[in-house]
Amino acid sequence: MPIASIDPTSGKTWQTFEALSDGALDEKLARASRVFAPWSRAPLAQRTAVLARAAEIFDAEATALGRLAAEEMGKLLVAGKQEAEKCATGCRYYVEHAEEFLRPEVVVDAEGERGEVHFDPIGPLLAIMPWNFPYWQVVRVASPALAAGNVVLLKHASSVPRCALALEDVFRRAGAPEGVFQTLLVGADRVEGIVADGRVAAVSLTGSEDAGRRVAAVAGKHLKKIVLELGGSDPFLVLASADVARAAATAVKARVVNNGQSCIAAKRFIAVDAVYEEFARRFADGMAALKLGDPLDAATELGPLSSLGQRDTLADQVARSVAAGARVLTGGHALERPGAFYTPTVLADIPPGSPAHDEELFGPVASLFRARDTETALAIANGSRFGLGASVWTRDRDEATRCARALETGSVFINDMVASDARFPFGGVKASGHGRELGRFGMRELVNVKTVRAFGL
């Protein structure tokens, strides 16, 4: 079945691609296997020079890459440009820090004997990546992996084939030897076979909870390391001492970032009694005021969802939540116009067991909860199977510290929305996955942490 690039704003098919044949896929895997040894043995400066040149390309071509993302998955043009520029920043981060992160660590025991811990590349890495951040999701895995001496096989979401090929082109023009970074245009039905292939050393997957379970099962069967960044239903806690006006304005941005399609977008908004009414009013008004439209239009604040299927899934989740008793404060329906548009929506009085209470809503729909006090808010926040990020709004330092310690998430942001940053480890707990990307920890996730001890020398 052909792989198609379809515009979610207009429904236009930009281009179709034939999936790789078995023979062509085998050759790409063989090429990755062959190039691993020379690439892993190349001087670090040679590997990081590729990342430095890739950063220059991302910066120089940010607008064109942003337009491509808008055409394939509906991202606002300005957001796509910023994403490409963030890729440049991520590449440069590992250019600057790879030597430090990969330097052997010296350990001296009680008898004065010296040992070292080395961080060695392990082989071809399969990166299974989603459509929502078609560049940054890939680069934050690929840049530390390439610097460490691994090679990368990208299985991107089938809805963004042109973005996937553009990434391969960036690294090729940046000087990566043939086979060091390859895009695999294949459907999801081929993934398990690639994971099982003996030439693939490890896997990094960002995607749905279901995809993570399936791929992890295959990786586990074949004893391969895997990093999983899965779904999220991030809580956004507004406590009694919060700056409510600022919290509400940020809440709107946090819910509709990337048209509401981000694992770390705030999704469950929890306000304590003291500020609930004011926050609910400001938040619903802010969501209702958003300007929907063409992602290429600079005035647009909210574009379409990535596909009609994604829109219909969201509409079904909202309808079932309302049928269960949830109350619509604003929005609550798809737009009757061409494209995969859904109105910015706030739901309140949400009953347990409904989709808006228990599931990840991937689109501009917010779930609003009322809490008696801070402890109740924390209980609601932790009462989810997900644990990716959390945002806490308070002007009480002790309360902020208590919340940061209590929240069962991979990151906590105080008085700001959650975001990824190349300098800090990123990932989740519980059903949001395991392992970390970015920072020092991200570089060391997919390497061989090797102990070296020598006696009598």
C-alpha cells in the first residue's frame, strides 16, 4: 500500500511513495551494519562536525522545513520554523558536550586500585518516531546517538514521509557517510520484523501506549535495549496562591501547543476551590477566543488536527464523555468546514471512567477538575496511569517543593508550561514509558556502559 503525504487542512495529496521492498529494506539494514564499525571508530570531532553542519542547515532552511510540516501534519508555520531551529540547538548541544559526556569516568576503590567506566557505541539504532514533532522528535534521539558513534535507522510515522526524507537529506548534506542516517519508508506492519533483526542493536520509540507495548514485547523477546516515550495526560495544578490570570493565559498555550497534539501538552487542569471559578472563567474564555484557520496564515492560533481520523477519534472521546455527564464550558464539536478542525474545548464535572477522565485526549480539548486543597489536587494529578510531565502554579516556595517531590512524573515545571530542552533529561514513568532522552542521561541511554579494570600494569 502506498505511503501518502496528505494535507490535513485541504485534504490534498501532495505525494505518494511506494514502501520499501523486502530486498531494499534488507540492503538498508546491511548498509547500516557495514558502516557502523568505521563510523564508531571515527574521531569524535569527525562525528560532531556532521552535527555542526546539520545545525547550520536546520537554521538556514527553517522556514522551508516549517512549511513542509504544515503541509504534512498541520503544524503552524511559525511553530514548524521554531521546531527546525530547536533541532539546530539540539545538534549544537551535543557538539559542545559529547566529549564531556563520553569521557571515561575514573573510579578508585578503598585499596587505591583504579578503574574506569567507558561509554561505547552499540550499533544501529532503530528510531520509531511520531508525526507530531516530525523533526525534533528525531533529532533529540539521533544527535546524541550519532555523536556517540551509533548509526540511525528512522522509521517515521507514515503520515510524514516528506519530513522523514528531508531529515535524511539534511544529514547527508551535513556530511554523514552513506548509511549513517537512513529513512525507512515502511508501514507499521514491518516494524516488528525490523526490531527482531539481528543487525538492529537497540530501539527508541516515541508513540502511543499500545505501540510501546507491542514494540517493547518484541525487543524484550530479542533482549534489546529500548527507550519508550509514550502518552501523557499531564496535570496543570493551579493552587491558592497562584497568579490566576497568568496561569490561565499559560494554560491556553499549554493545551493547544502543536494544535493540542503533544505528549507533554497540559491536558488535565486542576484548580483548588479558592481559585477555581476565576480560573475556569479565564481559561474557557481564552480557549474560546483562539483563531482557527490555515496553519500557513500568520494570524492563525490553532490549526487542524493531523488527520480526519485523528479529529474523529477526538470527537468520539468528547461525545462519550458528555454522554457520561461531563459539562461543556466551551467548544465540544468538530467544525463543519474542509479540513481536520476541532473547536477548542473545555470540559468540567468529568466523571471517572469517561474518556476525558482516563484517556489521553490528543487535540485541543481540556479536562477541568476541582480540588478541595493542595493535597486533593496532588491526589487527582497522580490518579492517572500516565506520568510524563506536570505544571504547578503557586507563589509559595515550600508548597512548590512539596508538589515537585510528590508528583509522579518525569518532569515538573513550577509557574510555567512543560517543555523539552536539550540540557535536561526528558521522559516519563508509569504508562508514559521509561528511559530518558536529552542531556547527559539521553546520551548514555543507548551506549554500552563498560567497566574497565586493570591490575598489575
